[in-house]
Amino acid sequence: MKKIVLDTYQDVCCAAADIYAAQLKTKPNSVLGLATGSTPIGLYEELARRYEAKEIDFSKARSFNLDEYYPIEKSHQQSYDYFMHDNFFSKVNLSKHDIPNGEAKDAIAECKRYDEEIAAAGGIDLMLLGIGHNGHIGFNEPSVSYSMGTYLTELTESSITANARFFGKNEVQPTRALTMGIGEIFRSRQIVLIISGEGKAPIAKKLLEGVIHTDVPACFLLLHPNTTVFLDKAAASLC
Ligand code: F6R
């Protein structure tokens, strides 16, 4: 795992955008893994800026998002489907994008469909990750066993609390999600993990001390051959 500490969140987003630009230059029809949450917003803004400036082209690429609440309507403002359209898909020319379907009647069938689509696309070339305060990646919560493929998971109190900030007082917040499994994430040929802000400093420290804590899902990335972690100074302050 390669660790790169940069001064600011903006620097981190630019450095991660450079990796996307290089990937798409080498392989225009790349398969991109995408994340939601507050961490990637600056990266999506930077990629949209570069697209506007004709510096990057997504026309031949396709994408798969990591996860989606379940159940949730796509039109719900807190669905990851809505988030991705709002923050990214509406701003760039990436027309082939897929997200686990939070409206699916049969969650198990939806997980199977998703894995089959990823496999048919040839697997993920470049996967983007954020990290939860509890070390989750996607919605792979700390556990004693980890799934290979996409599955329906129960969110932990920690994740529900962390994401409550996005939901209105009277809105029902989902407690389950469809997420790519650790195996699916791990099969990505390249992974970029972004960690920003002092709130993430304790989990960044735990990840980067180089010990595989099996109750910190992100620690599996320590075994991945091509993962880069970008941290801003605040997130790296305890490392
Ligand atoms: C979202 C996802 C999650 C987030 C993590 C951090 O698709 O996969 O693992 O990356 O919860 O969220 P933020 O960036 O909001 O702190």
C-alpha cells in the first residue's frame, strides 16, 4: 500500500484526479469503481472541471458504484443513485453507469445481477474508496467474516449515526444496504483510497500502522498489490 500525504483536501482530490486521467488515457474504455459520501465530492468536482476543460473523456468508460441503501427509491435525495447523478453523472460524459438497485424487489437477485455485470465488463480497473470511522469500505462493516461478492448487509450503529447528518429529522433512514463485498473490491486492478479530515485521523492511524486488524475491513487493502492511500495533513496527523 502506497501512502501519500498532501497539504489539503483539494491537493488530495487533484492527485486522485491525476490517477483517473492517466487511467483513461491508457485505457479509454476503463471500468471505474465509484464511491459516495462526502469524501469524493471534491474529486468529482475536479473531474467535472477537467471534463469541461476537455482534459478528460469518459465517453468509452463505464462505472459501477460500491453500494446503495436498501430499500430506497432512486428519486430519494439521499439515495446514492441521486447523489451520483447530482454530483457526477450529470456533469460528465459517463453514460454507462451502474449502481446496486435499491428499488429491487429481490435483493439477492439484484446482488447476483450486479456481480454478473461487473464480471461481464471484465472487472474493475480503478476503484475509488472512502473509509468509515469504523474502518468500513463500501458498506463492509467490521465483522468476523467477509463476503466476496455483492450482498445485502445490516449497517452498524456507527455507520447509521455517521450518515444521520444527511437525513432530515422526519425521514426514515435505511438500516441496510447492498454493497460490493471485500472480494469484489479486492479484485480491482488498482485502488485509490481517500482519507480526509481530522475526524478520520484515528482510523487512518490504525490502517497505516501496517497491522491487519480483521475488525477493520480496510486493513485487507494492506494485502492489495496496487493500492494508493491519499491523506490530507489533518487525516495523517496521528500517523
Ligand atoms: C460510500 C461508501 C462508504 C464511504 C464512507 C465514508 O459509497 O462506500 O464506505 O466511503 O462511509 O463516508 P464519508 O466520505 O462521508 O466520510
